[in-house]
Amino acid sequence: MKELIQALSEGEVRITFQSLLSRKQIQGVYTLKNTNFPQNPASNKLIVRHADSKMIEDIEKSTIIGWSRIP
């Protein structure tokens, strides 16, 4: 999880996760760059900003299927 948070802090990251409500896979591009969202390592949530909509979202860490940096 530390690597993901570091990547989000440096730029945009494509994250694939499973919705808790619909159980569908969701894929989006998120970032923490130029934000002030301290991440609590004890929390089961990751607070991120959606790159396109600029909306703040929380992702349940246990639902993350995969992620990759956007060059």
C-alpha cells in the first residue's frame, strides 16, 4: 500500500477495485498530487482525487484489485 500511496503522491495512477455496493469492477485514474489528504495507515480507506472529475473519493483498500502508474 505504501508504494501505491507514493505513486499517487507523484502523479496519476489507474486503480481497479470492486464496488462494495454493486460488486462491479471499477477502473479510474486517481491522484494525490497537489492535494492535502493525509493517509492514515491504520484506516481501511484510501482517500483520493479522481483525475478527471476532481471529485474526492474513498476506496476500500481491501477491494483494490490492481493499479498502475500513468506515464
